[in-house]
Amino acid sequence: MTEVTLTKWNQFLTKFPDAHLLQMGEWGELKKDFGWKPVRVISEDAGVQILFRRLPLGFTIGYMPKVSSDQLPVTNEQFWREVDSVCKKNRAVFLKLEPDTWEDEFIIHHSSFIISKHNIQPPRTITLDITANEEDILARMKPKCRYNIRLAEKKGVTVRAWDDVAAFHEMMTVTGGRDGFGVHSKDYYQRAYELFHPKGTCELLVAEYESKPLASLMVFANAKRAWYVYGASNNEERNRMPTYLLQWEAIRWAKARGCEEYDLWGVPDENEETLEAQFESRHDGLWGVYRFKRGFGGQLKRAAQALDRVYNPLLYWAYLKFIGNRA
């Protein structure tokens, strides 16, 4: 196994054109600037990008985000011995693997992994099939969502590509304060834009009324998939429903790039019956966005549960206790 540069990693990924956003080399570079260390390792036709997060006393957590089964030789013991060597060199307490597959399609099994009690990425999401024509995609949406898209157009809202990351961050700060979620720094969003936008794999879109920004989002794409990762709106002109038209234009952007699936990235980790029964009364956590996202008519899915490969059982136990106390 060889630790490789960003350039060689991206060359390797050409063998896996449907790699998840979080396995792209640029994602590792983004995280490198904000507390993580990316290590990219290749062994013959297998390879992974591992992110290491520093803990006290020089220990780390290893994280393999959204790795496809095509990237990993499940039964290749030599490959896993090399992964273990990299993790131990970086003093990892454990290695967390989040498979890039859905719960009902889970195929990665290995005796040295245990089912994790915690995911890093939201496990449940809504995905849209965007292979049909635009009218059919609109027809699958909830009537109210479709109405709001057209209402925004009638009320003079327009959407365009944007590059004002500082203004986007200000809008994110407003949204985070209003809806109670954490917001990255301006430098984080700026770095993400600088890494992905030149490759054509990211766009920053803004919804405006009379040239005044009302809402904005950052959408990412790779091969056949697109992901709505960051979105924000201010408190002005909300009756014009700018977020609905904005999301629709992001879907159209993804479709124009040849994407077939649009991932709305994160809803509460509950079954559909619970979600539908409670979304009108709950607004905490991801409940606040479920009502919005469900309107686009996609399919509720849950990712395969994360797996942990433990190197230091005592510190792993302490970590789980700490995380459990924070939950």
C-alpha cells in the first residue's frame, strides 16, 4: 500500500467515477485546513481516503467517510493490515467507516469491525430521481411545494450563480441562529468554493428579489450524483418563497450536468410513519428542514450504519461514554 498525493488520488478515483463527495480529494483538502489530516492510500485496485482528527495526548480518530464497496477489497487481509498500520502510525483510538450504500443494500462485512453506535453524517436522507424531464420531476412534488416554486417566480424572485461567499456566510449565520444549528466559518465556505467550483463540481446559487439576496445554497456534484450540502436564507421577503425556487434551480443545475440523483442531505433519523406524524409539531434539530425537503417528492432512505474498528478498547470506551453524555 502506498500513501499518495492529491493528484495521484484523483487519478485513482477515475476508476471509480461515482465516488461519493466525501471521498473526493478536494474534500480531504478542505478538512485538512480545519482540523483533520487526510491520508490517501492505494493498494493495487483498492484505495481509501482516511481523515484523522486529533484528540488529547496525541491520539486521533480515523474516519473513512462514504466509502463504496468497489473501493474496498473486503476479504483482502493484506489491505486491512496496511490500513491498520496507517491508523496505528497516526495513533488512532479507532477507525470509523461509513459505507457509501443504503441500509437495505449493505454488503460490507468484516469480522474486525463492530456496529457503531454513532454516525458522523446524518444517516437518513431524501433522494430525488432526476432522470425524468422537468415536468415529470415537478409532478412528483407535493402540490404545495410545486405551488411555492411557481409563486416565487410570480412574485419576482430570480436565481443566479453567485460568488459572494462572505454574504453567504452572513446568511448562514442568520439561518443558524434562527433554526438552531451550527455554522462553519467564512473561511470554511470560501475554501470549499475555491476547491470545488473551478472543477465544475460545485455551484453557489442565490435567490434574489429586486437584486436583494434572500436565500442561497451550495450544491455539489460528481458524476451521476448531486448533494445539497449547505443552504441559508435571511428573514426578509420570506412570503415570496425564495428557498423553493432556489432548490428547484439547484436541481436543474444538477440535471444539466448529467446527474441522475439529487441528495437533499439529512433529515431526522426516524421511519417515515414517525416523520409524517410529527413533522408539523416538531422543529428541533433536522425536524426543521424535513417539512421543506419532503415537499420535493423524493424517496426516504437510510444509509448503512457506521462501523468501528477498535485499536485501543479502553480509550474507545471512554470516547463512547463522553459522546453518550453529550447526546
